Amino acid sequence: MMLFKLSIANIVKSFKDYTIYFFTLILGVAIFYVFNAIESQTVLLNVTSSTSEIIGLMTDILSGVSVFVSFILGFLIIYASRFLIKRRNKEFGVYLTLGMSKRKISIILFIETLIIGLLSLIVGLGLGVLLSQLMSLLVANMFDADMTKFSFIFSNDAFVKTLIYFGIMYSIVMLFNTFIISKCRLIELLNSDKKSEKVHLKNPIVSSIVFVISCIVLGRAYYMVTAGIQELETVDKIFLPIIMGSVSTFFIFWSLSGLILKLCMSIKNLYYRGLNSFILRQFSSKINTMVFSMTVICLMLFVTICILSSSLSIKNSLSANLKELAPVDIQFSKRVDYTLENTANREEDELALLNLDVVDTLKNMGIDTTEFIDESVEINIFSTPDLTIADTFGPKLNEILANYRYLNPHSQEKIISISEYNELAKLYELEQFAIESGEYIIIADFDPFVKIRNEVLAEHQNIEVFGHILKPKYEKCQKGFVEISSNHINDGILIVPDHVLADIKPIQNILAGNYKMTKKEDKIELERQLEKKLKENDGNFTLIKGNSKLIIAEASIGLGAMATFIGLYLGIIFLLSSAAILALKELSESADNKKRFKMLRKIGVDEHLINRALFRQIAIFFATPLILAVIHSYFGMKFSIFILETFGTRELMRSIIMTVVFLLVIYGSYFLITYFSSKTIIKERI
Amino acid sequence: MEHILKIEQIEKYYGNKSSLTKAIDGISFEVEKGEFVAIMGASGSGKTTLLNVISTIDRVTSGHIYIDGKDITTLKGNSLNKFRRESLGFIFQDFNLLDTLTAYENIALALSIQNIGPAEIKRRVLATAHELDIEDVLDKYPYEMSGGQRQRVASARAIITDPTLVLADEPTGALDSKSSKMLLERFNHLNETLEATILMVTHDAFTASYATRVLFIKDGRIFDELRKGDKTRKEFFDSIIDVVTLLGGDLNDAL
């Protein structure tokens, strides 16, 4: 009982030291709960079956991410509790000299961890339940569901899961604490606050050389993921710039403190003004003792910025794309396959089916398009083994293949007649074109391909289409597409004069149109029936596939939501961890700082000068890894823009602003808490 | 002679009504310019409290303290810091140097917080370092120096601002006898050639014997006062020992 009282007294007494720890634990628990509770929130939403499939996939991924997150939080908690033990070395030393056994000290720590753990779980879960009500608004918004009625949601699964995960983490911390206590020696505990810091100033020449080399390596890594991106053909090659970047980050921090110090010392007016020499020395000694932590924090911040802004921009671009790339409600596509294996052993009347258009084919299946489609356009797509990508590219082929190895030169080009395309473009509200009889146009919107094709078009490459020689009308690809989709994926379609395609059999018929009905529920019901009918005819000789705006919307919404939630989850946890490590490191040194500031006060330094010194010291400390992380992110984002090319990146600015807001709120509040806690600590008089 | 420091009937009480401790119980004395005064007393005699109230780290319960004619018991906030920064120099038992700064920077800090330019700082640091014989440790960190060197660096920091009064709290407390002797000889040098006024608290008769005047404190009151006059240091030391014997108690342990 005595030990229990002692533990309680300790927690109350050192509450100030625990603030950051407690704050971090509560946020960790709350976030863990919120993201695991998403599943139960989606249950109440009225969504279609395909959306709920996506939600199922999303919750699976989120729970996988949760395991990863629990590892990060676990390490963070152990790191934090190590700091707290260090801070109380002297207290434990006194206990030991009084004859208390190490086992009993472990029990004290055990009880403390238990109390703190229970408290943080209770408060954190409470906060999590509240936050998840806000989250349900976001969820409803994401899945385009109506939130007409508010209902309080409590997720039992998430609750139990949080308890189990954090229970395990706390148990590990308890074991770890016991281990630490059993290892420590009395003399070290008692003298721990007397050790004065040894300052090892690195050789400035060595520092400068290391710094310059690191910058060059980093620059090379930046180049590899941006301008030199074409050389990264396979996935495993991306590891080289990542390793180069990480290692050079480490050495930049390693050499930074000495370099900055030397630089500032040479500017005597700056260095010997007020407390500047003191602030700079404090900063450099701190950086020197935590080069590795700084590197990890910097990289975590970098990943956070990239994840957050990419995932948010995926969501934003997807909804923007939807308007542009799915301009009609429904599209049916019929492949006309004349190859031998398909037509062999078929009856005459069966073969005749191939020549039917989409409307008639659907009618044979019992679907009358006139019943539900308002305005529509039907077009034919052609292709021939005599016109492949290799043929279009002509003499430039080898040069292009050398640069773009993932191109397949044998794939056949798609061809469409100008009058049919213009009809479709009118329906899609796209630009219409006019060409002379000897000309062709290429429409494309998938940027990497647009770039390649533009190289060829710039050479005025002539092509032969079904016996006609055509020359390009424009030196560039024109914007446009035929099939509706969620992303810019049209890698190129040739538009040719009508007469070129006369009497040629198409390989694909496409029917695009808008529904007569306007209500969403009616559309959903219609598509449910269409799907059923199409499925009944699944084994048919002439296969028809349907794609609709609703299906695309659901897929993009699901993808967007998945990206957003995973991005938010990881981003917030990373941000939390890095800010917490910085805060703990700063506060763990508060005992040393207290002595130093007390001394400054004794020699007559004004209070506002002391506060300003403290503020600057902490601000520089927090800013350093962030600045490098922001520079990393600039290039990292360029890389992810390349990767996310198909999604489009028009909404990037908005997502970057959102990321900055997140950063300011979480990182900023840790900074402020650290500053104010440090201020109270250095104000205390002994 | 003008009075640098004038103390009038100061009292300092700790605790509450039920258990009142009179740390200082009506002390008055004056220190003149260029004097080197030692205050001796056993643990708990009130000597450290006396130093704390003079240095404005602590406040008196009643009475007045004048430094250069200014009543410092009425000072508050930043004017207190300004006074401490410009009129006082401190030397502590445990040196109180900033472990992250070199000796040079530690000394320079006292000037840079007064917004003095780097060229002037350099000139004065080098001159003071010469007086205290620490020129060759200026680029070292505190942990690379001996205790004596550290205390001389701390002394340099205390006197570089040309303070009205230098306050030293057990300056030899953490030093071996050889370093103590060297430091005290430097104090004498500063006192004689630079006319620095020094007020030093100690419980060690040997240390006190370097002063020009010794005040003995017991139970918060002045018990006795000795002036060196024309005596040699050895003779002065012997007369201090006589008073210490009379005082009795644990001061004997220091011999």
C-alpha cells in the first residue's frame, strides 16, 4: 500500500513532466480508436454493394496499417518512458540508499505505468469516441451518402481492439522499465545530475567536407527521382535514391551543428550579441547528441508531408476527374472478334450477330435501350495488324524505345472516323475537329504517352492506314477520349477521314448515352437490373460490357476515401511521433537547462531576454528537421506527381494547404506545449 | 572614504508564527571602496543569507541595503536584473560556468548581455584574462579545466563588467589548497591594483586571512570584527584563529 501511495504521489508531483507523455498517449489512443471505428460508421450509410465491397477492403487495409501504427506507437512509448526514468534517476538513487530493493522500485514504476496507462486509455477512448462522431461526417461526405439523421456511434470492436493493442504496448513498457531498473547502478543514479556535458566540436574542415559531399549526394538523389526519373525502370531501383537521401540526411545533421556554429562565430557582431552565443551552443550540443533521432524525425516528417498531400490530392483529383472524364451516364461496349478461334465452328446466323450494332445486340438480350436512354451516340473502333505503335513511330521507334522501355511496339493502334468522333465529342462536350482527306489527328490524355507521341508528331511522321497515306494535321496530340473512366488513361486514338474506313469491319462498337431518369435511386435501380440481365447473358458469343458514371464514381470514391483515410492515419501518427520525440528530448534536458538559466538570471539577464532565448532555442530545434523535410518533400512531391500522373494533380495546391494546416496544428501545438512547460520548469526556484 | 555598501539593521525571518527562524537578526555594517571584506561564520550562522540579500537573490524582512547610495531593497523586476548585471559581480562555490560555452565565451557573455560590441569585448576579455593568468585556457571548455582555472574564469566573468561590488560565496570551497592560494593571491591583486571591492563569504580561516577585514557572524548577529591593519598575513591568520576558538562550534572543524 505504501508503494501505491508513493506512486500516486510521484505522478501528482511530476505531472508537469508527464504532460507531453500523457498528451501523446491520449492522442495515440484516440486516433487508434477513430480509424478502427470507421467500419462501424459506414454500416449505417446507404451505399451500393460495390461500395460496401470497397469499404470492406478499406477496413482490412486500415487494420493492417493499425498493426504498423502500433509498432510506431510502441517504440514511441518506450522512448518516452526511458526519458522519464532518466529524469528521476536521483529519486531512485535516494530510494536505493534508503534500502529499498530494486524489485520494489520496479513495482513503483509498474504501478505508475498502470495508472498512467489506465488514465490515458480512459481519456483517450473518451476523446476517440467524440472525435469519431466528427469522423462520421467526413465518412458520409467521402462516400457521398446523406447524413440526414445524426446518430451516436460507438464501435465495440474498435474499443476492444484499442484496449488489447495498448494493453500489450503498456505491458512491454513495464517489462522494459523493470529491465532498466535492474541494470542501473547506485553511484550513477546519484551522480547523474552532476555530470557536466562534454562538448566535442567537430573539426570544421571535416564538417565542411562531409557537408558538401552530403549535399552533392542528396542533390544526386533528388535528380534521380525527378529529372532523371526515366532511368528508374524497375521498382527496386527506387531504393538507391531513398538510401542515398537517408544517409546524406544523417550526415547533413552530423556536420550541420559544427558548421553553423563556426559560421556564426565568424560573424562576431551576431555571435556576441545578447544571448546568441548561448542559444547557438545549446542548439549545437543538442543536435550533436541526437543526429540519429534528428534524421529519423526529418524522414518521418518528409513521409508525412508526402503521404498527406498525395492522398488528399488523389481524393480531390478523382472527384474533379469524374466530371470531366465521365460526361455520360452509361456506355456499352461490344467487342467484335473475327479471329479464327472465335469464329471456328460457328453457324452462319451466329456469325451474323457479330455485325449487329450495340442497340440490336442488347435488344436480343432483352434490353430495350429506348426505354431508358435519352440521347445517345454509337461509334465504331477499328484496328489492323498493319498499323501498330511501331508503324506510327516510324524511324523514331528505336530512339523512343531506348528511353521508354515499358512500351509495347506490337500493340495495334485504335482508329476512329472523324465524323463519328465529332458526334461523340458533341455529346461529351469536347472539342470537335476538322481534317482534310490526307490527314490524321491523334487524341490522347495520358501525359507520359502524350509526351512520347508529341515527339513523333513533331517529325511529321506519315502513316499508312488501310492503304491510304496520311500526314499529321497537328504537331501535337489533341485532348480527347472515347471510353469513360475515372482517370486520364487514353494513350492515343487515331482520327482519320471517313473514306479511309469505308467498307472495313470494326473491332468494337461503343454506345454512349444519358439516362432519361434524373433521380439517383432510379438510376441505381436501373443499373441493378441491367447488371442482372448482362450477367444472364454472360456466356454469350457476343459479349457486351457496360460501364457507367455511377460505377466509376463509386470506384473513385472508394479509392479516394481509402487514400484519404490511410494517408490521414499514417500522416497523423508520424507527425505525432516526431513532434513527441522532439518535445521529450527538449523537456528531458530541462533539468540541465534549469541550472543554466538560473545562472543567467544570477548574472543579471533580463527575464524577457531569458524567455526569448528559450523560445528561440526550442524554435530552432523544432524547425531544423522540418526545414530539411520540406526541401525533401519538394522533390518527393515531384516524384509522387509523376507516379500519380493518371489521377491528375490539378488539386495539388489545395491538398498542400491542408497538409500545412495539419502540420501547423499538431507540430505547432507540440512546440507550444514544449515551450510553456520548459518555461515553467526554468522558472521554478529551488 | 565613500561607502560602497551600507547595511542598516537588516533582518530576515523564515517560517511562520509557530516556528520562526531568524536567519539575520539585526545586522549593520559598511564596506568602503577598495576594501576586501571576508564574512566568517559556521553553517547556519546566516552568512549565506546575508550574501543572498545583498546580491538581491533574496529579500530582507526589514532594514535597508544601500549600494552606491541606492536602496536595493526597493528594486523590482527588470531594474533588479539591470542592477545585478551592471553593479554586481558574482563568484560561486561551484563556479556556475555554462558547460556548453568556452572560457572566452563564458566571460564574454557578461558583456554581450550589456550590448557591448565584439571588438570591445575581445579587448576587455584579453585584458582581464591577463590579470587572472588564464590566457591559455580561453578556448577550453569548463570540463577541460582544473577547478582553480574554472574559478579564475568565473572571477574574470565577475569583474569584467567593472562592478561596484564583487560578491564571492565560498570561492575556495571546491578547490584544493594550492589552487585556493593561487586564487586568493589573484583576489589580492585585483583588490590592490584594480581597486575591486570584494565581499567574500567563507568558513575557512585561511581564506579569510587574505582579506583586509573580517566580520564574524553567529546566530544572525555580528559577533566580532577584525582589521588586518599592518599585520602580516600570518599574524592576521593567528588573530582570526583566536576569534574562531572563541566562537567555538563547528568552525573548528575547518582548521
